[in-house]
Amino acid sequence: MPHLDVPQFLGLLVVILGVAKLFGALAQWIGQPAVLGELVAGVVLGTSVCGLVDSKNEVLHLLAELGVVILLFEIGLETDLRKLVQVGGVSAVVATVGVALPFALGYAVCWMLGLDSLVRIVAGATLTATSVGITARVLSDLNRLQEPESRIILGAAVIDDVVGLVILAVVSGLTQGEEVTALSVAKTTTVAFGFLAATLLVGKFIVPPIVRWVSQIDLPGTPTILAIMLAFGLAWLASAAGSAMIIGAFAAGLLLRGTPNAHEIEKGVAHLAHFFVPLFFVAVGAAVDVRVLNPADPANRQTLTVGGLLIVAAVIGKFLAGYAPFWYRGNRKVIGVGMIPRGEVGLIFAQMGLASGVFDAGLFSAVTLMVMVTTFIAPPLLKLLFPPIEPDHRPPEPEGIEELVN
Amino acid sequence: MPHLDVPQFLGLLVVILGVAKLFGALAQWIGQPAVLGELVAGVVLGTSVCGLVDSKNEVLHLLAELGVVILLFEIGLETDLRKLVQVGGVSAVVATVGVALPFALGYAVCWMLGLDSLVRIVAGATLTATSVGITARVLSDLNRLQEPESRIILGAAVIDDVVGLVILAVVSGLTQGEEVTALSVAKTTTVAFGFLAATLLVGKFIVPPIVRWVSQIDLPGTPTILAIMLAFGLAWLASAAGSAMIIGAFAAGLLLRGTPNAHEIEKGVAHLAHFFVPLFFVAVGAAVDVRVLNPADPANRQTLTVGGLLIVAAVIGKFLAGYAPFWYRGNRKVIGVGMIPRGEVGLIFAQMGLASGVFDAGLFSAVTLMVMVTTFIAPPLLKLLFPPIEPDHRPPEPEGIEELVN
């Protein structure tokens, strides 16, 4: 996509938002989460079909990233930190098994195919990530964010995201031929998790007084803009500290949930989210190349075979992870399925594998196929196992959350 | 500003929004419209002071333009088309005199200074534009958008913006040495005004049924996103048709005002506006180079003299235009003052004069000085002549606007 002038950019936004909302409405109409429609809209608009949306365009990429940051901030705003901590042990087990098992299975598949050990490691790593954005959005579409299973999935997906960063750092070191020591891995891990812990601890004390002080300013929209600034600011800080942007945004949501302005902020941010979040899912969809699905092309047959094996490894690995906390009495099927979508995180790994020369074009396409299938099967499967609740039938939320923060 | 990665971009947005809101609150605290604070925030963050915000950065420029498009859409939503048409004659006289007089005065100033005839024309043209964005925002900050004077200013500023496009086309032809015929000028003028008329006529029939149809879709936020799509879409169409983007956005607002969802849309769009609009004013402020104000530098003395003369021409020209509709019995001082700010439109002219080689660096700085001073004096002057009304004391708005559209 060449340099866009402002009117063309406005036209492109109209097309993206229009197609995303149309496909979102169609998805809902056939009983699927709206996010599935937005992903399909991205595929249709993307390079491999219409060629209207280039996911590598700088401006679009930035706006899409604002979208996922705002989404995770919203999810944080709807998540009760105390209840998240309560399921922390279960989440940690799901996350750990959900990283180890897919890695082992992916490694085994590549070993069976006679591939190099570095290729096995990178392909295995690609299978470890969970796209917390897609899972969280599906749970939100199903109106199920307040269920214990959702909190376990969310907790595990957030842990996965942090683990994914560590794996990314290790793998990127390996592909560049650097030596990776246990010490450097431990350091990366500590920093990534330490950021979340430190932010929540420090934020618990300084965020509420700041919110109280700022809400006295008589400028319309101030609480929402302040909330967005906190989300963007912590996302930036998280990245600067070596953690993931969306972890910072999620932490900002958790911190603001207990403040008196939380409800106002939630409503205000929702309007920004309606604009920015579809841009993210369209960008994820647009990065998918559906041409590898064409079996008439002989070059695709091997890709489809390898991709098929990776899909089996990816799905089984995460699904069984849902059963890992054997003592947990909830719906463990839902947890496993909730961990399946690889989304943009998987694509980032695949891109890195290709760029570093570890993956050839065929293997890259097979990995992309795995990302595509896991991303697209999770929403309908989750919907099937975890039918949506009507907003009116949701039990009223307990009051008195303020004590957590004050 | 070099290429920005996503976290840096988030950090930059936090700084821009934070400083804009802070200076906006300070401006209000000393009794000035918030927009003045946002402009000052831009100057402080801009190239000539902190160097944090480069108004030429592509992404920031695009987001700022989304801001002014959303602002004009909001203003359109708050403007009653019927009442705007009622004051149309007065507005047209104010606009015409407000273009002719500053042009003549600017031409005269440059003639007195012994400048070339092409320079006189381009400098005169720079004095003709009114920044409808700044005026509209000040009137909105003062809670005065519903006054007849405001409607006259708004109508005249919109006409000015269209005339400005025509002048821009003519002047850009002249600076490139093209021949400009009466026919080509007439054609540009017809297209620019024809777009607005055609859009309002056609839109009156097709927008309400579309809004009714779309509001049946059960996706949260749909009316707001549809409204934004209409605003962006008409902005794009306006530009493609040879008119100005903000005219399209303003027309979208006028069209949606009468629909049953207008109130919901207004509330939803306000949240997007709180985010995007300050980016526009900060970008306008950041484009100002305050270093020309330093009288210690001898090179600035001539700039300050020429700039001072241009300021007098610019202020007197627009102020007297307010008195041009001699039969009008309202507050004509307010009208003249409301037309004074040149804002980003003036900067675009100045930039073109510099790029084409018609202005030398000194004259460019003098013109920039004129833009800066007219932009910054208008908010406090308007505030003085047109004190803000408390929202609670505003008379209730008459009902029954729907008949206009249905």
C-alpha cells in the first residue's frame, strides 16, 4: 500500500469499519461471536483476497495496536483482581501445561518430518502462544467474562503472554545464533512478571488519589481520557520494562476498576473501543494468506499436510492443558478450548521464523495455516460449549469492590 | 521525528493528551476557552520549544485530521440546518466582505513594502481564510453554539472555507505559472459549493431510512460507528469532488441531527472527540515557530514589522466584515471577531507560498506570525465580547426538528 493521503485514509477507514461491522452482524445473525465476522472481514479485505488492506501499513498497524491495547484495558476494567488472584493457581497450571505440551507436540511433529533441531524449536515455540485478545473478546461477546472459567482462561492467557515474551526473546536469540543462558532466561522472566506485580502494587496506592484529584477538573470527558492515558502509559512502560504492552493496559484496567469513576470510564472507553478494536481484528485477518488453502496447487499439498499435523498438535496441546488442574471442578473443556486461538501472537512468531531464515516459505505457510485454523475454530467452539448469557439474565454484581483499592 | 514504534507512539500520545488537557484546564482556570490551552500546549511541545511533537509526522498528521473532521461533524450535529439557512444571507455578506477586505488590505501592505505583484496576491490570499475549526471550538467552549451570531459566524466560516479552496486552487495555479481563466475559477467554485448543496439534498432523503435500518442491528455502538462512517465517508467524497473534507463532515452532522438517534450519536462521538480533537489543536500549535518573536535577533525585526502590518490588515479586515450586513441588529462585534482566527488554513497557504518560492523565509515568518496572533487573540476576545453561558441556564431547545429530515 503506497503512502496514503488524508481523504484516502478516511475512505479506507470507512471501508474497514463498514465491512467489519457488516460481517460482525452477519456472524451474530448465524449465531457466532461478532469477532469471528471481524476476522473474516480482515481476510476478505486483506492482501490475499481484495488487496485493500495491507496489515503491514504503518498507520493501520499503529491504529490496530491502539485497538488491542484498548481491548485489554476494557477487559481489565471488567476483571476483578481479587477473583483473578483466587484462580491464580489454576491459571498458572493451565498456562504452564499449555506452553509445555504444545511445544513438545510441535517439536515431535517436526522431528517426525525430519526437520532440523532449530526448526523444531521455533515451530514448537510458535505453538505455545495464546492470543489473549481473541479469547477475551469472544468471552466478552458471549457475555461470559464474569464466570470463573473465563477468569481462569484470562489469567492463563495473560501468563501465557508473558511466557510468550520470554520464549520470543530466547527463540530470537537462537535464530540469531546468540548463546542463551539460564541466567538470561531467568532475568527476562523476572522482569516480565515483575512488571505486572510491581505495577499492581504501586498502582493500588497512587492511582485512586490521582483519579480523585483529576475528577475535580471541570473539563468534559476528563476521566475517560485520563483512563486512556493510564492505559497507554502503562502499556508503554510495560514495553520499556521488557514486558508486553497489553499486560500494561490490562493492569491499568484492573487498577481503575475499583475507583468511583469506573462505570463512567467503562462507558466512555467503550466508544473508543467500538472504533479501534475492529481495526485490530481486521488487521489480524488481513495478515492471513488464504491462498495456501487451495489444494489444486501441488505446492500447497505438503503445506496442508504439515499444517494439518501442526493444527492437531496445537489443538490437543491446549485442550489437554484445560484438564491439567485435575482438582478443579468447573467446565475444563471450556478452559482448554479458550486457550486454543493463536491469533496475532502466533503470526509474530511465524514472521520471525521466516525473517530469520529458519522457516522456508512452505513451513511458514503451514504455521500460518495452524494460526488461521486455531484462531477461527475457537470462537464457534467456545460458543458451543459456553452458550451466551443474555445481559438481562446475568446475576447482579456484588457491590463493595472499592475496599480492594481504598 | 524518526519512525516511531508502537510503544513510543503510545508514550507520545500520553504526553500530547496529558499536556493538552493540563493546559486546557489551566486556560479554563484563568477564564479562557480550553482550546487556547490546547494550542499553547502544541506550541510548547512543538519543534520550536521542546521538539517533542513534529506536526509533519505522517501518523500524527492523519490523527490530527481525523480530529478536525470529527470536530466539524460534532458542530454539524449541533447546528440546525433550517436556522443556518435563515441566516444564510447575512453569512454570505460577512464571508464575501471577509474575503475581499483582508485580501485588499494585505495586497496594499505588500505594495507599500514594494513587493512583487505575485507576492502581493499570495500574501493577500493568506489573509482571506478563516479557521472554522478554531472558531467553532471556541463557540462550543463558551456554550454559545445556539446563538444567532454563532450561526452567522459558522455559516460565514463554512462559506469562507469553500472560497478558501477556490483561492487556494487559483493561487497554486498562479505560483506554478499556470494561466488562470475565469471559466476555471467558476468551475472550481461551482463544484465546491455544489457538493454541499447536492449532499444535503440527496442525504435528506437517503440518510434517515439508512439510520432507521441500521439501528435495528443489535451490535453495541452501531449508531455511533455508522455516524463516524458517514462523517468520514462524506469527508472523503467532498475531497474527491473537489470540495473540503471538513465541509463533508459538517454536512454529515447536519444530516444526522434530525434522526431519532441524534442524541445517542452526539454522546458517543463526544468520546471520540475528546481523544482526537486535542491532537488537531496540538498539531496546529506545534506548527508555529515562536522563535520569530525574539526581537533580540536582528533578522527578526523586519519580520516583526511586516508581521505587525499584516496582523493589523488581518484583524481590521475581518472585524469590519462583521459590520458589513448593516441591516443586522445582533452583536456585529462578535461576528467580526469570530472570523479573525486563521489557524491551520492560514498555515497551509503560508506553507504553499514558501514551497513555491513566492515567499522568502522572512515573509513566511511574518505570515506565520500573523496566523499565530490572529489564532491566539480570537479566543480571549470572543470570550470577552460573548461571555459563556452556564449549561443549566441555556433555554431549552425547541422540539420537532424531525420534520426537517422526514
